[in-house]
Amino acid sequence: MKPSDSSVEISGTDCQTDGVEAAPVSVDWWMGLLVLVAWSVVPLAVGFSRFGTADL
């Protein structure tokens, strides 16, 4: 018996023919874009807000 056959017997699924599960949300391209925008916009917004209230 091959190792792959034993894993099929134990788990009840065939590792080579099962479909690939969807990636987690944290790995999708749009999540990376969202993080990039947040890292750009939030510091600028905080800086603009603090600059507007600063006593020059």
C-alpha cells in the first residue's frame, strides 16, 4: 500500500483529486489593496487633523 493510499483510507478523502479550498480573506488581492490604502490614508488624515488644530 502506498502512503497516499493510506491517507485516503484514514481521512476518507483523496488528496489529489479534491478541489483546492478558497484562500482566506486576508490573502485576497483586494484585502492587500485595502490595507495599503488604510496605511496611506489614516496617517494623512490624522496629520491633517492635528495640523488644523495646531497653534502655529
